[in-house]
Amino acid sequence: MTNRYSLAVLPGDGIGPEVVGCALDVLDAAEARFGFGTDRTEITAGAQHYLATGELFAEVQDALRGHDAILFGSMGDPAVTPGILERGFILEMRQRFQQAANVRPVRLYPGVPTPIAGLTPERCEMVIVRENTEGAYVGSGSTVHAGTPNAVAMQESLNTRAGIERVVDFAFRLALGRRKKLTLCHKTNILVAAGQLWQEVVADLSARYPEVETDYVHVDAMCFHLPLTPERFDVVVTDNLFGDIITDLGAVIQGGLGVATSANLNLDGTAPSMFEAIHGSAPDIAGKGWANPSGAILSLALLLGHLGEGEAARAVEAATVQVLGELPALAGAEMGMSTSEVGARIAALVRDAATDATLVPDSLLGQLATLAPSRG
């Protein structure tokens, strides 16, 4: 019997529809080659929809909830006040669907240029696991005397043992199937209360995973070590705010935002997980064919791994890496191919089984279905 999955597609704003369209073309190729199928529902959401209707996540959550996974493009436009879409849609989805772990691979692929002199792919292959529903992103804060010289703003960071424990346990299990090293990244010498709770959880859970070596790095020191000695890290676990920052640094190391990707995982299968490239909507280049769709296509690979289609996931990743190595530049007119042409080239490699699987490690893609099972 052919495996079939229910997929919600959220193209969003700016370059989102372009790169998601490429990812869906690659998905068509993977389905044809590997014999599974998807039923896809496109969900209209984003800046223009909000401006026209005032609708955010609450109005579409029921339409999204019944799917096995969500493929997300990008969201944002200068016409919408910053924070409305981020809080009213993206953060709301992560919290309502309990997408507790944001998982971002930081891999330097063969042939992809990096600004770090002398860095080679074998030295840069890690996964950063970010707590995704708490911390400074819970939206708790207030301002008094706004607009006056006496204005006072307070922003709170919420850390619960239950929230920390589920993401740290996931990170330990991930490390167990990799190089068996887990690094906690925080700022325990300044954020003493929250930092102590994080350290206590890591120490307590380490007894369950004696094979995994544990390590600790302050977040400011991480910004030094990550670009210079990335080989030091295997799995890094951190809080919401610090994770948001260091994963963008990781993206620069691996070649730029256009090739970086992420999974927002519901860890118990009670709601769909969401997969997205980490670049923004880039409205300044939307429609020009200058966006690199590789991040969106690599997010599709993560999605397929999550669904249990590991062989297809590895083929998609290998084809993307092969094409990335052929491009003279990773974005803009200098790419030498348009957005759609890059997508078509990757789809052809997947469809024709013309990929070199040795280009990529497969540990993360193979683990996702077990560590964070989908609803399918």
C-alpha cells in the first residue's frame, strides 16, 4: 500500500511562494521516484491576507491542525507593523501546536563557500536545538508612561522545568544517535535563576544518557567558538532567545541564510510540526527570480525525514547539495540560474536518481521519524 500524507502548505509573503513552489516541484519528483503520495492543502495567510481580513493564526489553526506536517514559506511585509505577524502567527503557531523544539542543522556542504577561511565540511556538522515556546518569546511584558521621558519597559523571560526538560531530553536522544556530545549554551553567570534551572535539568537527565558527554558554553563564548572551532560541537541545546541568535550565526558559517533550514517539532504527535527555511520574505527581490530555493527544499528534506520517508529525504538533500556546489553564487542575479531553474535542476536530479548520496551525512534525517513522530 502506498503511504499517503496530508500536507498543509503556507507559501506566505515575498519570496515564500517562489521557493515553496520549487520545493513542491521537488516533492513531485520524490513521490514519483519513491512511491509515496501527499494530499496538499494550500492555506492563505500572511501580510496581504492580514491587511485584507485582519486574520492571523487563530483563524486558520483548525484548518492546519488535522495535517501530518506543515511546509512554510516566509511571512512579513513592510506594510505590516513589526511584531504583528511574528507574534500573531508564527509564535502563536509554535505555542498552540506545542512545537517545542526548533531544530537547525549547521552543515557546511561540499562546494559551498563560507566566509570562514580554511573551514572544511568535515569540521562543520552540528545540530542546534532551541527551546521554541518559552523564554523571552512568551510575550509577557508591559510599558508604563509610554511616549514620555519617564517611559519604563519590562520584558519577562519564562522558563519552566517541564518546557526545558522536554527539549533537553530530545537533544540527548539526538546526540545519542550522533557523536554523543551535548553542549548547553546559556549565560549562567548573569541570568542566574534561569541558567541554574537549565543546568539542573541537563545534569539530572544526563544520568539517563551516560554515553553522552556533556559540556557548557556561555552564549558570548559560543559566538567566538562557533565560527572558529565548529568541530567542537555535535548537538547544542539552548533557550529560545539565544537559539534565535546563534543559529543565524551558524547559517552564515554554512554559506548564508539561503541555504539554512529548520524544523519546528511537536515532540508527541499531538499537532503537526512545521518546516521552513530561515530566511525572511525578502520583498525587495520577490518576483525577480533571485531567491535561492535551497533552504526551502532542504526544509522539505527534513519534513520527509519526519514523515518516515528517509530514503526520499536523503535524495532531496543530496540533490540540493549537488546543485549548490554548481552555483557560482548562492543568491541574486549572480547565481547564474533563476529561482525556478534551480528548483527544476534539483527536481530533475531527484527524479532521475542522479544524486551522489555520499555528499551528505544522513544521521539527522534518519533520526527525525523516531525522535519526533508525525501524526501520519
